[in-house]
Amino acid sequence: MVKRLALAAAVILGSALLTACGGAKAGGQSRAPVTAGPYRDIQALAGPALWDQIQKAEWFGGGSPTPDGQRLLEALRDFGQLATPEQRRLLLEKYPDGLDSDRESAAHEYEKEAGRTPQETLLAPWLVDGLDGYERTVLDLQTGKVLPAAVLRRALEDGAFRAAYDASPPFLDADFLHAVGALPPTLWNHIALQPWYTDGVSDAELSLLDMVSVLNYSGEQLNIVDNNLYRFVSLKEGPFAVVADSRDVAKARLALETATPILPLVEAFAGPYPDRPLGLWFEIDDTRQYGSECFAGGVDGAAAEIFLATPFCFQRGPMVHEIAHTFFRNDYPTWFAEGVAELVAFHLTGARSGYGPGKGLIDLDLHLRLADDRYYNESSLGSKFLVAAYQLLGPDVMSRFVQQVRPRTMKGKQILDALNAAAPVDKRTALRSLMAASFPPTVVP
């Protein structure tokens, strides 16, 4: 009896010694002894099975890892105790050849800017499959800290701005991300609730955010977002953002309801909208802009603007006229700049929206300001001439003509030559007679 107890004690003591040396059986599997050296902590984190896999990896080099392998080991070390065994296993699986310096650098930057853990970052699909042009662009732009952490996460993890990057020309640049990043956090809480935001931000949706960002007060921004004072219109080259800014929600919605069906119709006649991703902004107030009830304008690199000062501007004819102006943003003589807007209005409504018959002959290359007394007369003469040409040549010919003229700045003689070239041969004699009655004889082709 004494001998059996002694033997049992010896067995127990032996088991304890084995456990202390790391050789105890747990769950039926032998645990390999922890090695000494630079990877002792990584081996402990990995566990026996994963460490055995690491030792067999080509990048480990029998204890002399490649640079990519060394970076992968450091990543495993960064995972630390908070990572689950599954996350550690996935790290080895996702990077079978080790971790290259490009992705390591991107991961460190992203963790810092987006507030993500190493495991959340390194196991994210956008990083695992390598950095594409869109992801590099976002990270490069983010060096200027242009996006809040939550928006940056949407940008890379969900590809929120990928459509804006893929647009032709690309719409994703520092200016627009700065504008989006400048939106207050309170507004982002409202934006995140919008149905269009949940599936990624297109170039049109990004242009909406950019247009809203120019407002000085968050209350004005919230007014547009919360009251849906914007529309996304389907045009030939993609969606198009239209915003109506007014504290009078009913007037803003009336502007949107009038304008949005018109835009595709104008595009069908005049050609694709220029600078589509920049969008269109309606400014609705009770004062006249530039001495006019309705006015369209804008500057290069910014959204086109239409000012609607009186109820007259909300009618279909005047609305078509002002929208047409935003399609023709190059430099033309006054007779054509106003005349072509009236031409488009006539095409869509069957009537002129404004301007009388005018007196005299058209000054071929005269550029006038709205305040000039001659502006109304030149605009009237140009409108009368182009509508008469439409009635003579028909909508298809005039559509081809305006689409040839619209993309570039042109002088008056160039415009007349283009119209003459677009006309069918059997209509050119009649067209020249019309030109002769509208312009000085010396300029008729």
C-alpha cells in the first residue's frame, strides 16, 4: 500500500514537471516547447498549430524571414492578446507570401486616421487584395486630413466614393474631399440616414455634399438635407445633382419639380450636360439678381447657378430658358447666348419665353452686359433669327447644329458657318435669305 502511494505521487510529480516544461497533454494534443529567441512572444501568441504553420512557410526561411515575412510577424505581434485565434489564423491565410511594405504603410496610416485596430485593418478586403488606384487616391488625399474617421472608413471599407473616382473625368480630388470633410458631424448624422448614402456615394451625391458645404450655417445645410431639397436626375452620362436653396420649402420644391423633368429634354436636344458632376444650384429669393427676374450664371469649376426671383421664373418656358443657359457655358456673342436659350425653349414648349421682336440687324460679335440698354434688343434679334431657322430647318438639323457649337467658344461668323454647313443643301438658299435679313450682308456665308 505504501509502495502504490509512492508510485502515484511520482506520477503526479512527473506530470507537474512536464507541465512546467510545456510538455503536458491538453485535450489529447502535445504542446511544443516554447523556443527562446526573437520570436518567443509571437510563438506564444500563435499557439502550437499556427506556429508550426509559420515554421513551414517559405517566407519564414527557417528562422531567417524575408522582409515581407518579417513584416507579417510584426503584424501578428501587433494583433496582440486581444485578437482571437481565428483572426491570427486568417492573417497567415490572407498574406501567404508575407506583408509587403506598401500595404504595411497603408495599414499603419489607416489605423491612425480611421481609428481601427490592426486586425480590423489588415483583414479588411480592400487591403488584403492590394491597393488599387481609388484606394491610393483616398489615402494620398487623406494625408491632408480631409475626412473625418467615420467618413474615411466608408470611403475605403465600403468604397463610398469609388463612383466619383471612376467618373470621366474623375471627380474625386482634394477640393471635393475637403468640402465633404468640412461638413459638421451633426450633419453627417443626418446624411448617414439618407437611402442614397448607404450604397456608396456617386459623383452626383458627392457634388450634392460639396454644394451643401458652401453654405455658411449648419441650419441651412440641414434644411436642404432634412427637407430633401435636392434631386438626382438621370442624364446620359450619369446622375446629376440639383439643389434648391430656400427657407421657403414649398418654393424650393416647386423649382425642383419644374426643373427636373426639363433637364433630360434639354440634354436630348443640346447634348450632354457640361461638367455634369458639378451639379446645378437654384437660389430662390425675393430680390432681383443682376437686374433680371431670372438669371443663370456660374464660374468655372463650380456648380451652375440659376436665380429665381419672381413667380414668372417658375413657369415652364422661363425655366427651360434658364436651364438651357447652363448647357451653353462658353463665350458667345450676345445674340447667340440669349437666342439659343430661346431656341431651346421654343423646341420644348412651342413658344418663346421672353424678348420681343427687336429692331435692326444683329451685331455679329457684340458682347454686352445685362445692364447695357442694347442687351435686350440684341437678345430679341438673336432669338427671332434662331427660331426662324428652327422653323425652316427642323429640330434634327438644329439639334446637330447646337451640339457642334456648344462645346467651345465661337465667334459669330463661325456660328453662322456651322449653321450653313448643318443645313440640307436644298434649304441653304432659304437659309441665306434669312441670314441676309438678320445680319449685315458682308457676314452671310
